[in-house]
Amino acid sequence: MNDEEQISWFPVPDEEQLPENLRKLFSKARERIGFVPNVFRVMSFRSERLSAWFAHYKQLHEPTEHLNAAEREMIAVAVSMANGCLYCLISHGEALREALGDPVQGDRITLDYKRANLSQKMLAVLDYAVKLTVEPRECSTHDIEHLKSFGLTTEEVWDVIEIAAMYNFTNRMAHATGMMPNPEYHAMAR
Amino acid sequence: MNDEEQISWFPVPDEEQLPENLRKLFSKARERIGFVPNVFRVMSFRSERLSAWFAHYKQLHEPTEHLNAAEREMIAVAVSMANGCLYCLISHGEALREALGDPVQGDRITLDYKRANLSQKMLAVLDYAVKLTVEPRECSTHDIEHLKSFGLTTEEVWDVIEIAAMYNFTNRMAHATGMMPNPEYHAMAR
Amino acid sequence: MNDEEQISWFPVPDEEQLPENLRKLFSKARERIGFVPNVFRVMSFRSERLSAWFAHYKQLHEPTEHLNAAEREMIAVAVSMANGCLYCLISHGEALREALGDPVQGDRITLDYKRANLSQKMLAVLDYAVKLTVEPRECSTHDIEHLKSFGLTTEEVWDVIEIAAMYNFTNRMAHATGMMPNPEYHAMAR
Amino acid sequence: MNDEEQISWFPVPDEEQLPENLRKLFSKARERIGFVPNVFRVMSFRSERLSAWFAHYKQLHEPTEHLNAAEREMIAVAVSMANGCLYCLISHGEALREALGDPVQGDRITLDYKRANLSQKMLAVLDYAVKLTVEPRECSTHDIEHLKSFGLTTEEVWDVIEIAAMYNFTNRMAHATGMMPNPEYHAMAR
Amino acid sequence: MNDEEQISWFPVPDEEQLPENLRKLFSKARERIGFVPNVFRVMSFRSERLSAWFAHYKQLHEPTEHLNAAEREMIAVAVSMANGCLYCLISHGEALREALGDPVQGDRITLDYKRANLSQKMLAVLDYAVKLTVEPRECSTHDIEHLKSFGLTTEEVWDVIEIAAMYNFTNRMAHATGMMPNPEYHAMAR
Amino acid sequence: MNDEEQISWFPVPDEEQLPENLRKLFSKARERIGFVPNVFRVMSFRSERLSAWFAHYKQLHEPTEHLNAAEREMIAVAVSMANGCLYCLISHGEALREALGDPVQGDRITLDYKRANLSQKMLAVLDYAVKLTVEPRECSTHDIEHLKSFGLTTEEVWDVIEIAAMYNFTNRMAHATGMMPNPEYHAMAR
């Protein structure tokens, strides 16, 4: 692995040629984690799309009372495992380890949340996220009521849905663009 | 079917309580097609999300030289048929009939694009959109080269990917929210 | 679409060369709906088979007290959607719209009967028809008892089975012969 | 196993109460193989249906120059294995052993035709029959041309299709009615 | 079928060149059933592997109080049918007919254990073996408790698991090596 | 995570009660990596089985000229990802990172070997291992010839098969026993 490895099957623009808002986004990422996540660099090939997508995406990871930051990452990794998405398993696997402060539990949830000794609430949330991923036609009002029975608000149930749907978008963007995860992620939050 | 039928398993806000930008969006829809598509009304439950999503989504249907408006709708319906999404099959089925000016061909592509006597180019585009939907791990650089061999630019190949990925998001939002298509669509562009 | 489009991957005989019983069948169809359904024209390549199949098939759509004509069409479209059969979705989708006198409800049942606000009885009937289509080994006496609990007679439960099984035959005949639906269906019963 | 075991989840009429044509059919079966195949007894619950179905079905097993009786049975068992149909695997497995005069080869084709050292022609025929069974939407004109390249006439290619489609009907009738194969089949043609 | 047919896609060593322990194994087989099962001859290509595998495998068919020899063979055939393994269906189908002393029941269990009128205990055992074969991630402690509720000891539940897992090994060895069943099996225990 | 977490859904014997050969095995593991892999502790519930299985298993990881230790671990993780096996992904993921001396490449191969920039030889090897895992009936002599074309000997092709088949055994043992990976693995070879 070196800095010049190919991170996309599409052209990757030079950072300096990007619009100012994206250059700021890249700078902030560098400040916060020391590097620019490849998802930004790969998607900057269509810079307006990246800006629009990210404005939507970032709303979905805002924590709420019954669905905190780590729990939102759990949805990301459960969907990504169902879709087999290398980029998201590595990058959100890292984010989950960090959010939990528990690298073993983070990896376990990433690879098989059913064997990670999760609460009934989170099992129900992740079972639903995976159902929406692999057999979306089967979703019904019963699923919504089931999640509410664990204390989630109506808005939080919607969030489970929208996060799961969003990773069905991003997983496919990563799959089809050949997006490679930054090597830095693997050793972080260990 | 009547005006008061339930269009969502989630609460649907009154239009007058929505932010101004969404009220404008609704008005423009009413002017253009005579009614507000239920996708807007259902997703207005989380109004900021709707605004952000739509700002992204609308970029994807901008026609280009080798991927016109009708061809972009074809990707929408091919993905929606693979996912079995009632809302998108009805609403984008209508959009495709209108874009083609051919109701029979529009319906055929919606239900089985392989039997619609399409060009080799569009067959390749739709085969790829469905592959990305049902077996995303299998996507490779060969798929990208294959689409380019039919004259698509690199940006247009990206668009095929991003449209297909986007309908994997919207299909799942429709499936999980119980989104019902407006009855008006069925008889339009016949 | 024009009159001369290819409706089959197999030769289609001239009507006048067909046996008398089939010429009568074609005439009656023309009287009743104004054209000859392509299923007859395509299958007339093997005219004795067509006669034998149709003698069987037509018995299955005879209405009974707890399974009327529209409900039998619902089984046809639910199976055809599970198999993704263009010909049957278009032609029996039309028949269902007409039988119901409700084009919106007809299309909804055709594309996703689970979201069409059907009675518990019809949901059970269609769930069973789809189960028999996609995982036939799993059928058991419990399924039969379940349908009877909604008031179906033993004969009517058999009919659910035989109709579902029959469309697993006709869907495959349509798929493998390249049978194209008559363009007239699309605008009928709208 | 005894004579009184339950052969159907539906009522089985007394033979003497059946219409004359069916009583003749039963007699002929008894003369030819010593017993009445349970498919007749089970389906006689709806006697008109049985008559109509059988009139159609029997046409499909008429041998032709490039698709003899044994080869037609091979299609029956290949489809029945793909659907996992106990009744048809036992009864048509026996028929194939008898038609071939080779019990080992008959069983091998029944359980896994790909490992039975068949001719390229029969491999192509059975691969197509299974494709039509498990992924019918994927059938195309190429499949038809491929079979013709092995010498099958257009009519014989149609027969491959119609036999495969027919066993998708009969397999499901057997699955859903709880049809049990006659114990006699197991030791016959050994 | 003749003595010289190809039984493997890999070289098959001469018996006299095998280590003594295997020559004894072959002799004992010849004494007991009159021939050497092809699984031994095929796997003797890697003779140490065969010795090690067989030392493990034979432990699994030791009968216990609530899981007798026939019941252990039932697990073998149920897994082999789920995997579609010709070699194991023929050879363990024979072993099951013999163990039961009932050729009809043996074949029925081999081809579709759900329709063989088995006890609730054996249905639960075989359902679990198939679940472990086709959707192993879904296994849970509930499955273990369920089997225990039918009287199986903890050790016997483990045996169900280990036998099912073992046939997922042997089925794949047979599939990938082109292992052909000895013709003798077909007529035995009829 | 602590030392007393539950590592199996079955009883786990005290080490001192195990036969001497297993106590030696445990000691050697402790010397080599500092702890006893949970697979040993879990499987020691049936100690003779563990001994027999391990005697077989360890043969499969012996390196040869064209299939070295790391390449054998690649087969282990590719199969384990196809089966979604938490225990094997964590433990053999670690073994692969160590064998390669490249933690990033090890994780990439573990999660999606197709995107790890592997040689054509290893892509062919892993594609075949996954094919044998998910659609074993489709294996043929062509697969064997294909691997040989990359220089593998006949014995090494057999090893690819036997390793893939073996992980279809061990993955299922882990799935069904609730085997949890030792927490130590996660941070090793980073």
C-alpha cells in the first residue's frame, strides 16, 4: 500500500481544482482524522454531486436520545455487511470502534451483529435495516410498531429507514466506482 | 381511491406548515402536472431531509448527449422493477411513457426491458443498473469499459451508477414508509 | 408499435390455416375485445396443444362463491409478478382492471398486492400463490387449513393451487417463446 | 407403507364415482403397470380438470426424431429435481429407468444430469429446461438457436419448452396437494 | 456402466500402492458390502487425508440413545439433498434404506423428508440440519433448546451439528472431484 | 469483553480434564500466540472429535510450492466471508495479516478479495473456492483445468478443494456452537 495506489476506477481530481466548499471539507477532515477519506476524493469527480450528497448524508448521523452516534454507525455496518461493501466495512467499522471505545465489540458488530450480545432494541433495529436491504418488499407497518415498542420515536424509526436506505446508495457507489478505503483506517481505534 | 387515502405509514404534515422552499416545490409540481407527487408529501415528514435529498436527486435526471431524459428514466424503472417498488414503478413508469411519447414501449421497458427491443447501448446500460442493484459486489472495471464502448462518456457512466444507486435509496424509502403512488399517474400519458 | 411487430420467437401461422375450433376461438375473441390475444396466435404454432391447454385453462377462471372472477385474476397477476412475466402482467393486469372496474386498484394489485389494502382473505390467498411459485417445497396442510379459515371451500382452495400452478406454466411459455402482449391492452380499462 | 396410506391432503374420490373416461384411464393404467398412479387418483378430486390436463399432458410425451421418449422423461426429472418434487422424482425417475433400460443411468440423470455423461445435445436441452424453471426471465432467442444447433427442429425446441413448463405445473400440483408417489415405483425397473 | 468407468476427475491410485491401513479399510469394505465405496478410492489420491478424514467421520455415525444409526443417515441425506450431491444421495440413500429396512420410506426421506411422515423430533432435527446448511448465520441458541425439548442430550444436539457440518464437507469433496457413486448402490436394499 | 465471557452455547470443559494430547495442543498454542484459540476450547466438549478433526485440518495448511501458507489462509477467509462466519473472519483474518506481513492487504482480502489487487492465479483460486461454497453443483473439470493453467499441480488443486470444503465444515461448527473469537486477535498483526 502506498500513497499513490489507485483509489477509484474513475479519474480523481486534484484537490486544488475543487470548489471552495469541498476544499474546506477536505481540510476539516485532515484536521480531524489526519487524512481525507477516499469517499470524498473519489466522489469529487462529480463535485456538485458530492456536495449535495454530503449535505444529505451528514444529517443522518446526528445523534438523538434513543439512537446515538454509535447506534447509527451500527446500522451503517450492518447494511454494509449485507451488501459486502469493502469501503464501508473498513471506514465505518473504524468509526464504530471509535464511537464505542471498544475495538472488539466494534468488529463483532461489523461482521455479525447477531453474535455481539446486543440489546433487544439494537437487534431489532439492525434486523430491520438488513430486512430493508435484502427483502425491501416485505417491510410493513408491523416493523415500525416493533421498533417503537423499544422506545424509538417516530422520527427515530424514520432515521433507521433513511440510514439503511442511504447505505444502500453509498455501498453501491463504492462497489461500482472501485472505491478503496484509506489504509489508515485499519489500525485506528484498536 | 379517494383524496383522503393513507399515503404513508408515517405522519404527513400539512403543506402550509412546511418551509417556504418546499411550499414552492409543491406549487411548481401542481403547476406542471396538476398535483403534488406523494413522494414529496411523504418525505416532508422530515423536511430538511427532503430538501437535501431532492437537491441531489434532481441533478441525476439532467439529460446529456448520450443519456437523455428518457434513458435516465429507463434506469429508474429497471432498478425499481428489480426491487419491486410499487411507488416508483407507477410514477417513473408514467414519466417514461411521457418522455418516450410511447405508452406501450414505456410500459414494456418498465416491466421487462429485455423484451422491449432496445438498442444494444440501452440493454448494456440497464443490465449494468440491475447488476449493481442485485449483485453489487460483482461490479468491475470491465462494466465501465463496456458502457464506454457504446459511446458513453466517463461522466455518463458515472451517471448510470449514481442513478441506479439513487433508486436503491428511493425504492427503499418508498418500501419502508408505505408510500402510495398518486392515483393520477395510472391514466397519464396513455 | 405496429401491426407487424414480431410477437413470437417461433413461427406464427396464418389464421386461415388453423383448425376450425381455433378459428372460432379467434373470432369470438375479436368480437369480445376487438382483437386476438397474442397468446392464442403464438401458441397456435402447435395448434393441438393450444386447444388442449385452453380447454384446461378456461375452467380455472370460472367464478365461485368465495373466489370470484376478479379474485382469480389477482392470483394470475401475483404469480406473474413473482415470475416477472411481461405478457401476463400486461394482459391479466388489464383483465383485473376491468374485472374490478378500478384501474388504480388493478395496477396496484398487479405490481404489489401487499400494498393494495386487500382483505385478509385475499392477502392469504395471494401469499399462498406466491409461496407455491417461489418455494413450492414449503407448502403444507397448514396452508390449506389457513385458506379454509377465511371461508374458502375445499374446492376453492384447490382452485387457488391450480390457478397458481397454471400461471407457472403460462408465464414460462410466454418467457421462452418471446410472446409479446398486444399493444391494445395498455390503454384498456383505464 | 400400506395400501391405505394418505396420498393427498385433499379428498380422494372412489374410483366408481368417477366419469367413464377416467375409469377407463385408470383401467388402462392398471393393465399397463399394475396400479393406478396416484397423480390420477389425487387429481380426480376435480375430475374435469384431470381430464383436460391429461389430454394436454399426454401430447407432450409423444416421441419425435430428435427427442425420444427417454429424452422427454429427462426433461421431466431435471425440472422436478430443480423444484425438489418428491412425486415426480419417484414416478418419472422410474419412467426414465425403464425408458433407458439402465437403472443406474436413470437415477444419475434424475439426481444430477450434469454428472451423467450425457451428450452435448442433452446437456443443452436440460440446461435450458432448468434455466426456464429457475430464471425464466433470462430466456432468449439465443437459447432457441443453441438447441437448433444440435439438430432439434423448431417444433422440438418448442416441446422442450412446453415439457419444462408443464412440469412446473405438475410439480406444484404435487407439492401443494401433498401427493404421495405409489410405493410400487421404487423397486420397478431396477 | 462398467467397471472401468471414470469415478473421479483426479487420478485414482492402484489399491496395492496404498498404505496398509487403507488397504485394510478397502478389504473390510469388500467383505461387508462386496465392493469398495468410490469415496475411498477417490480420496485415496491423498492417502493421509483420507485416513485422517475417515478417523473423524466414522465417529459421527456411532448410534446413541436418541439418535440412532438410521437417524444419523437421515441427517446425511437431508444435507445432501439441500446441496444436490449425487454421490451422497445414492450412497447414503442406500444406507438409509438398509438402516430402516424400508426402501420406500428411505427414498422418501432422501428426496423430501418433510413429506415422509416423520416424527416431530426428526422433523426438527432435519429442519435444523438444513438450516445450518443453507443459512448458517441464522443458527441460534433457540435451535439448540428446541432440539433438547424433544429429548436429545446436549451431546446429541452437538452430533446433529457436527454430522450436518461434515456432510457440507463431504458433499463438496464429491462435487469438486467428480466422484461417481458405485453402480451397486442403486439396487441394494430394495 | 473479559476473560469470563461466554465463548460457546455448549459446555466448555476445564482444560485439566482434557486428554493429554489436547493439553499439549493447548500448551503449544499458549507458547506460540499467548492464548488458546477458542475453537480448541469450544470443540473440546467432544474431545475425541477435536483430536480427529485437528489431525485432518492441520494437514491442509502445509505450504507447497504454488500454494503457500498465506495463500491457504486466503482460501480460509474467502470461504468464511461467503458464509459470514464471525469466528473464522477474525481468527483467520489475523492469520492472514500475519502471514502476509501486511495488515491492510490482509483485511482487504478477508472482506473482498476481488478488490485486493491479487494475481490472476489467486483470483482464480478464490473464485473457485467461493463457487464450491455457494453453488457446489456447478463445479466441473473445467475449473480444475483452469487452476492448473496457473501452474498449480494436481495435488494443489485438490488442496484448494479440500481447504474450501473444510472451512464449510468449520464455519458451520462455529455458527452452530456460538463460537466467539478470542478478543486478542483483533489487535494482532496490525
